[in-house]
Amino acid sequence: MVQWTRRSFLAAAAGAALQQARLLLALDANADRAPSPSLKDLIRHPLLTRSVYHLPVSRDYSEDGAAGTNRESYRWIEEQRQGAEWIVRGVALGRADWIELGWRELDWGLRQQKADGGFDSQDAFHSTSFFVEALGRSCLLDPAGANAQRTAGLARGARWLMSPAAEARGLSGNAPFTHRRYILAATFGEAARVTGEASFARRATAWAEEGIALQQADGTNPERGGFDVSYQMVGVLMALRYLPVCDDAELRQHLRAMIRKAVAPVLARLQPDGSIDAEGSTRVGKEKSRAGIVKTVAYGEVVQALVYGAQALPQPEWLVPAQQIVTYKRWDAIKATPSASRQQ
């Protein structure tokens, strides 16, 4: 008969506790390796459909679809990415007129595409990555609109971004900005899902892994050598756009871990009123946008990232700070959905 002593009993209990802890860790790891809900599911969360998606994208577009500064003369292909934001809102809120407007803006951009797949935009590599991501995302959200012409333009744009000449030119410009790795991961991942081209999926993996490798121990994804509260969450949002089209289970696990670490220092700066302290950021409050306006916290992107992450990781507790920000910005008070007006 086994003689149980206090020491052996405690050892057995400790062993059982350790086994249970290992099991829980394994379950957590398996959950982190699981596929994410689709992007279409993520955008339809009620917190977004009653707040952020009632904000107008822009009134700066022409009847033919030229957007932003492109209304005067074509300079930046990325300006046309606002078409994807109209499509996001149109799909989430059931507005066919917004979806049509979004495709009109994206089609205007595609008409600027050159035979080699590029766009001759200023800051060509980065600007093109923005536009191609917007195009791929739109094709996923509105498959009925993803016709042969649009998917062919998507494939040509992604191939141009992969070309040695374009990539070499873009690498140096992207180097100080971790979030741009996740723009490219989303760009190629979405393009792979739409077109079925395996080379795009491999390139998406490489960009995501490079971004993950740049994360610091405290969760900082460096921007110009330090922490920036706004671009930190822009990068998280882009990673969350990539997660639903990432077919690599191990990479999904690493992405979820990166996102949790990246969000923590941002939430630590959340004030009781729902504002976010941007003090010490490397870019917010220091840099100016191309319109000459000093950059501020991108609250819309922060809220979307928190809501997507609440569902895709999942971290449902992130809905609480997302709601705090919505209340702070008074986005809950928006009652009327703005019409898609235009400005010549």
C-alpha cells in the first residue's frame, strides 16, 4: 500500500497543478493558432456600426472618382484608398450607394496604373502599398464588385511591389516605420486570398515576420526609433486586417502575441475621460500631414483596432476602452448617417 506523507501529497498536488497549467497553456496556444473571423465579420460589430462608420470618410472627391489632392492633379495614388473606407461603411451599414462610390474612387486609381503594375505616384512604393491594400480589402468585403479588371489590377500592383527595383527603392524609405511592415503584410495577404497566387502569401509572411521581429520587450513597435501612440495602433489595425487571411497557424499565434503586447502600452495611456496621452510620441504632435496639419492621435483607427482585436484574438475586454474613446469623441451622439456628398 502506498504510504502518503505530507511531502508526497504536496508533491502530487504540485504536479497536478503544473500539468493543469501546461494544459491551459496548450489550450491558449491552440486558440492563438486558430483562424480569425473574417474581416467582413469584424467590421460588423455594433460598436462600429453605430459610431465610427457614421463618420463621413471625406467630401473631397469629384464625380469621376478622383479623391483628395488628385482632384486638381494626380500626385498620390494612396489618396484613392478612401474608396475602401466607403466600401467598409457601405458593407457594414447596407449602403449600396457608398459601395458604388468606393469602387468609383478605386477604379479612378486603377486608371492610373502603368503596364508594369506601378502608378508613378510620389513616394511610389509606400503610396502604392496603401492603394493595393485598399483594393484587396475591398475585393474581400464586396466579392460581387471584385470583377476581372479589378482583380487583375490588384495582381499587377502586388507584383510591382514585389519587383526587385520597386522593393529596393521602398526598403530604405520604410526602414524607420514598423507599421509599414504590417501594411505590406495585409496588402500581400489580401491579394493572395483574392487571386490565389501563392507568391503573394509568402511575401505577406515575410513582411509580418519582419514586423514581429522589430517589436521591443515593452511592446513598442518602433517608429522613428521610439514609441508613437498613434502609429503603434495603426500597425495593430493593419496586422488585424492581415490576420483573417493568414493561413499559417504558427504565424497567427505570433501575430496575436505581438498585438497583445503592442496594445498594452497604449491602453496604459488611456485617460479616465477616454482621451489618450500622446506625450513623448515620436511622430504625433511633431510631424505634419501632407496637408500641413500637425498629426494627432488616430482615434478612429484605435477604436477599430480594439474592436477587431476584441473579436479576433479574442480580447473582449478591449471593448470597454473602445467605448470610452467613442464616448470621449461623442461618436455615439451621431444620429444621421451623412450622405455621400461631393466637392468639385
